Amino acid sequence: MFGNDADFLLSLHRSHAAELRADAEADRLARSLPRRHARGWLSRRQRPGRTDAARR
């Protein structure tokens, strides 16, 4: 597949560098999106459809 070890190492380096760039881009995108903060006990969501009969 490769003529010598130098070609193999260069190909390996390029593919690894591409993976690192893709990971960095995904991290950058994740940091640019707004985070969903955990809700405190005052602002927590109520479960829909829960009645007094369901609690008993």
C-alpha cells in the first residue's frame, strides 16, 4: 500500500491531524451554543399529568 515507512508515517500524521482539527471544531461549536442550566428547586419543571390520585 505504501512505498516506504515515510509515506505511511506522513499519511498517519495527516489523518491524525484531521481528527484533531475535527475534534477542535466540535469543541468550538459546543462552546458557542448556549448551555442548558440545571434548574433550581424554585424553578424546576412540574411533571405533567400528575394528579392527587396518582400520588396516593
